[in-house]
Amino acid sequence: MKNLLIIILLTGCMADGAVKSIDLELKPYFEEFDKMMMKETGKINRPFIGAAFVGSLNGKAVGACRIWNTGSREVLIERNFWDNASEEERENLILHELGHCALNLGHVNNYSIMNAYVLDINYFRNNRNKLIAELFNHAKLPSKVNGCIKYIE
């Protein structure tokens, strides 16, 4: 029994359940992100990132980036939030989650796309170009993932 438990623990993280496609409704936002990346950095340099809608996430989160120990990455978006969000809120959310998944950024406590909360619509609209430039200027190298999945909301 002890050996069986060890085998389960050792193989439990080997499976990669990451989303392997991008939901068609989210795809234009990913394509726009790539255009922004090209404009701001001169290249598109990110891993494939799957994306899907979910019924709910942990706590008050409306989006999440999951990074699997295999390196696979995915963005999950709460369907109810998306259906009721403005275009600016949607763009802010996708940029935020791709900031985690594509640029390896964490949360910050200022008026940034990487703030843990969706920015005020008017602030986002009035400062969009500056916020996008800042997002790409703070990109980091990939971080090490401990365990099966690293959740970043």
C-alpha cells in the first residue's frame, strides 16, 4: 500500500490537463495581445497559452492563469463576468491574465494592468496606451513552478 501511494504521488503531477486551444470568443484578444507585444518589444515571444471559459473560480477571481509543471499555460475566464463586462473590462482582464501567463508578471499595488483588481473603466480608457507600454516593459523571465499547477489570479 505504501508503494502504491508513492507511485500515485510521483505520477500525479505528470498529467497535463491544460486547455489546448483558445476559445473562439477569446482568440481576437490574444491576437491583439500579440500585436501589442510586437509593437512594444519588436517581437512575439511567448509560449502557446490555451484559454477557456469556466463557471466560477476561487474566491472573487474573475480570471486566472494556470501554469502546469509541464510548462503548459492556460487562461481561465469566469463566464458570468465576461458576459456582463464592458469591452474595456474584457480587454483589461485578458491583458492582466496574459501578463501572468505570457510575461510572467505578478500583481502590483498601483494603477497598473497587473493590479489584482480590474481597473476603473475611465482610468483604463484614458491611460490605455501608457498602461500597455508599462505592461510590456516589466516582462520577466519564466518563473519556476513548484507542484502540479501554479495558480495566478
